[in-house]
Amino acid sequence: MGYMIGVDGGATGTVAILTETDGTVLQTAKAKASNYIAVGKDDAKAALHAVIHEVVEKAGKSLQDCTVAVFGLAGLNSDHDAEVYRSLIEPIGLGGELYIENDIVIAWAAATNCDPGVVVIAGTGSSAFGVNAEGQRVKTLGWDYILADQGSGYWIGLEGVRTAIKSWDGRIPPTPLLEAMVRHYKLEKAEEMLTYAHSPAFDKTNIASFAKEVSRCANEENDIAAQTILSRAGDELGQAVVAVIQRLGIAGDTFTVGMVGGAFRSGEYLTKPFEEKILATAPNANIQFARYPSVIGAVIYAHYKHGTLNNQLLQTLENSAGDLLRWKS
């Protein structure tokens, strides 16, 4: 009997879900990171093979009986990347249809049920992606932290550190971000931040972790500097969505804008300017958190590509997903 597999793979981990063709969730599995740019081809291949073999074996299925498999993978940004991932995945030996997409595509599926609309991710990094009724795709941001990632946890965290340093210099009024920086990075004094910033520990993820302190200072300490950072983040993310909307030509339509990622949990200092920016261009946009985690979006996308996506299937998928629904950002 056939089945569907959805995979969400990134730089921190990989998760797979296996469902019956009617949407009933049978098993899940987790493995290490599978972004080949971050961990290398060998480790990415090992993670992808491990997660598929585990979920198939746990479900008591055979590889050859797979109906559709969808892999949503971070690090897939070009035709070359797609070829690399295909060379890693095809040797697994899954039967049926195989679709390999950037991970934002399955996030879009999770947010819109594959209807025309937009998804915006603001986690450690940031990107926006949308599809119109004609199937045209548009993506903005997603250029990684060196070139872009505005509005992301990384961007918010770095702006928080920079603002703390400005406060230390006396270039701006005092802000609790300075004390928060010293405490968060376990420094004896603020001057040690320069040395710490040049250490291997001060990487993208570590910088993004300071975004929580920016949010705390904005919401709990009513700090104007932190509130301004969040407001700028919301404006940047809104601009990214507006660019997608305008390029797709859907400004006058009714559609969903799905939010994914921890930055959107920062509160109204971020979400208010984000929503205002979008609604000024697309007044009928329905802005909400994505209904499902991306791995469920991979299964939804599998049915979309297979021509079997309908409301009954979505209901069955949701009813049987259980704890999977808690994986949402």
C-alpha cells in the first residue's frame, strides 16, 4: 500500500513524517543536520538516508511502495544545489514521485494549504516566498546573514549588541540592552565584548540568541531602543512581503500571509509595523501564524503535486498529527 513522506531538513536537524495516502500520520523520525553547505555532502547524505530508513522501518513499510516524497531543504538555492541534493537522495531507493524544494516552499504549503499566498520566515534567518494563481513563484530575502537576513533573529540580535555598544560609548542614551549584553554573553565588563565577538563562539546562532533579550527589554523594561529595533525588523519583513505581493500582482486579492519563526513572537512592536506595511499595499491580506509546522507542509505539498489535496485530507492530517502540531514556530 502506498504512502507519503515529507522531510524538513536544515542546518540544525532533519525531521521526516510518513502518512497513509488518506493523510493519517503513521510515524515520524529525526536525524542530524542535512544542509550540505553547512555540514558537507557526506554528513548531509547520512542524515537524509538515516531519517528515511528510520521512518519507513518504524511504519513497517517498504521504500519501493512510497507514492510521493517531498524534501524541503535549506541550502537549496540554485540548480546546482538541486542536483547535489538529488544525487544524495536518489540512492535511498524510494519509489514513486520525488520532489526536492527549498525549505521555504514547504513552509508556504504549511501556511497556505498550497493556495495562492505568501509565507515569511523570521527565525535565525529571514526570507519571504509566494505563489499566485498562475503558479508564478517569487522569493525575497534569503540571501543569508552576510548579505541580508533583515528582520531575522540574527539581525535583531546583532542590532541589539550594536545598540548596547552605542550606549556604552555615550552615542545614545543609556539602555538596559547594555546590561543584558554583559549578562547574556557572560562578560565581566562591556569592554570584553570586542574580544568575544572575534571568538568562534560568536557565530550566527549565538548572535541570534540575543534577540530574546531585545524582546525582553522592549516588552518588560519598556526600552525605547529595543522597541525601535523590533519596529525596524517588522518594517523590513513587511517590505519583503510587499515586494513578493507586488511582483506576483496579487495586491488586490484576498490571500493568506503566513508568519513562521521566533521573531514574530516578539510582540506588537514588531508585528504592528509588519502588518501595517502589508495592509497598506494589500488590504485584503489575511495575516496569521502558519497553521502547521513545515514538515506537515511537506506532506500537504506532496498531495498538492499528486493532485489529491482536499479538505477531508487536511482534516485527517490535522486530527492524526498530535504533538507534531506543537512543532510550529
